[in-house]
Amino acid sequence: MGAKNCPETPRQKMIAMMYLVLTAMLALNVSKDILNAFVIVNDSITETNRIFKNKVDANYKTFEQAMAIMPDKVRDAFEKAKKVREEANKVVSLIESMKYEVIAQCEGLTPEEVKKLEEEALKNNKSFLAEITSKDNYDIPTHYFFKGCDEVKGEGSCKVYELKKAIIDFKKKMEEYLGKYKDKVNLGLNVEKEFPTIEGDRTASWQITNFYHTILAAEVVLLNKLILEIRNAEADVVGMLYASVDMEGFSFDKVEAKVIPESNYVLIGDKYRAQIFVAAYDTRQQPKIIVGSDVDTVNLQVLGNQEVIEGQQGKGIYEVPATSVGEKKYGGIIEIVSKSGQVMKYPFKSSYFVAAPTATVSPTKMNVFYIGVDNPVSISVPGIPNEKVRVTISNGSISSQGNGNYIVRVTGGTESVINVSADMGGGKVKPMGSAKFRVKKLPTPKPYIAGQPGGSYSKATILASPYVTAVMENFDFDVRYDVYSYKFTYKNAAGDLIDVQGTGYTLTPDMKTKIQNAKKGERFWFDDIMAKGPDGTKNLGSVIVKIVN
């Protein structure tokens, strides 16, 4: 269900990019860097939610002003707008309650205590998620959301399905309020479709994809992202209801100026772009827009260095290079000529954030690259879709596996550097950072006899598993070495040491007979154990076997 032939808005594109970054992160073993990345993204979404909520409230204020001017003309759309606010607040309240409850269960607190912690963090300009100690816990969140559910489909009497149903009901009601205009609004919130799994061989429901076996940090970010999507849908529906009212007869001294940025998140070297216009004003007007660092809304004076923008078709484009990091504020005045010929002035204010280009390059298993094996690496750039990320390596080869995951192969050397850039569109590629990795040879495996590294054996233990094997102890990679020769040594009746050459990894029948007839305390030696692996052949050394019974 949803809009047709309706392109995504800039806000929806920004939300979609955040979603791509998060889903790439969800596929990784959680390291400190990844947890920090979730904290950064959550802080950005929280701040965007705060700013966006203020803008949504401003839309309702505009509706109230129109209602005061022409109540008969506006009343129907205004009553629907009030219902939109009520339904949006209800869903947001449900999402926030689930967020507080799942954090409370992980932290051993009450939901009220968690809510207070978040309020204090926002008040003191601190990162709320950074203070959560159980960010990497996934057992408790999964139990919280899926208790009472079918864990294959994620359906039943459980929290995650309750959330999905609430979102579906919200979308249906929004479409009812929009009526004949529903195809003009892209509501997003695509919770009813199936999503490809990480393996790519099947699909899974929205609730399984987003909440099953995901860590607490990821779920907090996803819940805050859902709030942003609800507010985005709310703003678009209210905007369409407002636009559906014929504004031609309005008194323009009550209309407010509007600023719609393409994005509130800008990288250094790029440009911040925003549309500035008077809501519902005649597009045949050519407004004059004066922009400065701030605006005195009482005296209608622009502060700081001023720039004049000549508008076209009722709006102007404000564009400024992003040269330094941090929050950037601006304000100004829109001047238009009313039907009576009087110059009307409308103040506006807005802000945006400039961030330095950053790339997150994380080894999925270890902090080095090993020669001769597949080394998995995850790479992401906050705010950039995975398909726009470009990756090269100085030593070896790197191939994409999808969703921000890569495989690195190295054949030698001592160091590799991964360089990350991003396709910014228009043929422009921007460097995003690099990461340096050590290159090492694979460690030598340990020789094992009958499944253990030497020592005391019963004859039954050896005869039940008469094999000489190579074992990679405490090594995260799935690497195999095959033993192809060894030397078996024993004492004969005269006390002489007799050497027998073994081929392959299995003891010969004669060797097994020697062990079967051995007395308690008798010893056997396995020397010059040779094995072949991804990086060639290695001598694994020796193992001494002592018969105890």
C-alpha cells in the first residue's frame, strides 16, 4: 500500500541512506568501533528528530493561522490535520515506550529511569546511547521483541508484531485522511515487504530483518529512525492537506516563510542547499530573499553579513560551501509585494550540520591480514549508500560481497592500506579516509595425536582415533592443514630406538599393533610431522605419547 508515481523526498532519501549504513553494520561481529558508529548515528538521528519535530509543529501553526483567517474554507482539512497529529503521536509514544522498556530490561532499570536518563542526556548535550553499558547485548532485546512470536515469520502475540501492526494501521489512516490525494504522497514505512537476507538466498519479513538477533545499540537506532519516518510521513500528509486548501483568498500577512533543505547533514567540501519560499504564496511572484547569520524577528532585521537571493517562481535557492565542521545557523527575510502593492516581510531561521568525511574500516575477525586466506572486512561511510562507496587496496586484492562486506587476499609484504572514497554524483569522487593493516604469515598449527597434543593416553584412545592431525589453536579463521608424513619411533625389546616412516595422517597397521601390545609407561615418539596448508608446507615438530593403560 502507499503512494504511486511519487518520488522520494530529500528527507526520505536521507533516512534511506541511514538505513543502508545500519544494515551493513548489523552483519558484523560487534567491535568497539562499530558500537561507537551506532552511537554517532543515533546522536545524529536524535538531533534530526528534535529539529524535525519543531518544523512539523510549525506546519500545524501555519494551519491554525489559516483556520483563524478563513475557518469555513479550512475547517475540514484542519480537522484531518489534528487527527494526523493524534495518530502520529500515538505511534511515536508506542515506539518510545518499547525503546525505554528494552533498554530497561538490558540495564536492570525501570522504563521511567531510562526515560529520565535520556532526558538528562539531551538536556546536558550528552550522548544517551554512549552511556548504555549493554549496547552489544542481543539475547535480551530478541527475547523482548519476539516473546510469543513465531521466530521464523516474526508474527504472533509479541512486541515486534504489535509494532508492525501499529505502523500498518497508521499508514491506512493517513491514506484515509488524504483521500484522493493519497497517490501524491510517498509515506515510506515499508514494513509489509520482504527484505533480502545477508546470505542473499532468501527473503525475510521486516521484523525479522530489523529486530531478530540484533544488538541493543542497533535496535535503539532503528527505533529512533522509525520515529523520524513517522514524523516525516506526518509532515508530508499535513503538507498535502494544507496544499489541498485553495490559498488564493488568504491574507498574506499571516503566512510564514519556509526553508526546506536538501539535507541537514553536509560533508566538508560539498554545498548546503535549501529552498526558501513563502508557504502557499502565488508562484508568479518573484520574492527577494536576504540571508545573514541570524534574523531579528521582532524588528525584521537581518543580522551579520548579508547576501541577497533573487527568487524565481515564488522561491529562491540558498547555496553555501561547507568549509568547516559543526552546526551552522542562518536566518533572513523574504520580501514580496502584496496585492495592494505593499512590501511584506517574512522572517525565517534554519540550521544544518557539517561533518568531516569519515570512513569506517573494520576487520570482521582480526586486526591483521593473513597471507593465503580470505580476510573479511566491513567498510562503511556514514551518510553514503554502500553502492556509492569506492574501495582500493595498496597490497593484495579486495572484492565486494555486498552490504558493506569485503574480502581481502594478500600474498606477501608486511602492510596493506585500504583507501575509501565516495561517489558524490556528477562525476565527483571524494576521499573519505584510509586504514592500515599489518600483513602476517599464518601461525604454525599444533600436531595432535588421537585428538590431543601429546601426553598420557590409553591404548583405547589412540586405537579409536589413530590419526596425526594439524590443529590451529585459538585462531578465528577456518584454515586447514593436512598432515602428509611423519616419523614414528619406538623401543624394541633390546632397548634400541626404531624409526618407521609414516605417509599420510593415519597410523599404519604395524604402528597400531605396537601400541596395542605396549605396556603401561611405554612411550612412542612422533617426529618430523609435515603438513600442507594455504601458505605451503610446514614442519609441525614432534609429539610424545605415554601409555597409561
